[in-house]
Amino acid sequence: MPSSPQKITDAYAYCQQMVRSHYENFPVASFILPKRLRQPISVIYAFARTADDFADEGDWDAETRLTKLREYDEYLDAIANNEAIDNPIFIALADVIKKHDLPLQLFHDLITAFRLDVSKKRFTDIDDVWDYCRYSANPVGRLLLHLMDAATAENLEHSDAVCSALQLINFLQDIEQDFVENQRIYLPQADLQRFGVSEEHFRTRRSDDAFTRLLQQQITYAREKMLFGKPLGRAVGGRFGFQLRLMINGGLRILELLERQQGNLFSRPRLRKRDGLWMFLRAL
């Protein structure tokens, strides 16, 4: 049963307010994007942001987190079955999915990633990390390409690479936070062993040569992925392509900042105004 036009309007406004209230290194639904995309992107962001919070925020136990995520899967099933929905995010999402013919499975994939956040605290090797990214990050890029009617096989492959790189970059920025708040280490255990890094490094924030080599290996992984996917920024034209190039160059810039870190390798680099100018010029 479709929601009333007023409920849909209010639901979109709710999602857009959520976007405005959160800081992100990488721009979300910015003014650079075509106006017609800002609303649907805001809705997708609201869906992902709240589900991510279920996995990581608050004092809930694991069972409660998984229950909340299961409810999101049920909302998606309600959309598939054209049932009545009372959640503003899913009222707006149902409208976006219908208007743009978006694959529901991509939203279920995101929920899978957030379930993994609850239960999976270590990753065997880099392939294990990329498999996680297949659920956590890549669906977002694929959804954007579907919104743009640009979901060709080649574009999807390049998008997966860019999104996986951005996800790994996010891990590298949040090493300390992930460990302290959630006892989670996203860096591959095989690489920890290879470079002689133990979990004591994470507990004591030990920034020695071993951890430097470990970090450099992750930067190499991320840069290779990003450069492989970089042609996507030219394949998709217009303002959306420019936005993509901004995101790609923003990721590459953060990798440079991570490489230059001295002393505390656990600190989070932030993009400054001069970095924004560099990204803008590179995107042009």
C-alpha cells in the first residue's frame, strides 16, 4: 500500500536533514550533484547511516543489534511486497526504489555488512577485507550508477574498486577508534604476522617501524584499487562525474596524508581547505 504524497514529502525531508547533520570526509549529496539526484542519494545515505549505527553505536548487546538489523531486512521485504510502512526512511526508500528501479538486493547486501560488523572482529587476509567491502561499500556505488542509468559492466567493476578503496581508507583513518570502541581490527591478520605487528601495538598505539610497514602495505592496497577504478570519473559525465572525481582525488589525498604521518600513526588525518582546493583542481 503506497504512502500518501504528504508522508512521502515528509519522509524525504527527514532523510535530507539527517545528511545535513553528519560530517563526512567524502561529500554526500552535495550541491555539485544534479538536483534530481540529491533526494534519492540522501535517502540511501539515511538508510545506510542508521543501519551502521545499529551495528556500532549505543550500548546495545549483540542480540539487540542483530534484531534491529533484521527489522531493516523486514522493511525491505515490505517494500518488495508493496506493504504499508511507518518508518520515514523506508517510506522515502520505497519511493526511490520504485522511481529508479533500484535492485533491492543491494540494500540487503548492506545489511549483511552491518551484521558482520556485529559478529566479525578480525579479517584473515586482504581478500577477506575485500569480501567485506563487497557488502559494506560496493553496493552504494552500484546504487549510484543505477540512479544515473550508467550501470554498465565496466562501470560497475570500476565502481567496486573505488568504493573498496574508500572503505579501506576509512579503516586506516579509524584504526584507533575501531579498536578502542569495538575491539575491531580491519587490517589483515596475515599482514600483521608478516610485518611483526601484534595486538599490543593497537592497545598501546605503538607507532614503530613494524607498524609503519604494515600501514604502507594497506596504503598500497588502497591506492592500487583506487587507480584501477579511477577511469570511472571520466566514464560518467556531467556534474556526477565531477563529484566522482572529487571523491577519488579526496581518497588519494588522504592516502598521501597517511603516508606523511610522523610519530602517531593512529591519528586521523583531516582534509583542510588547501586539500579541498587541490581536489577541486584535480577533478577539473
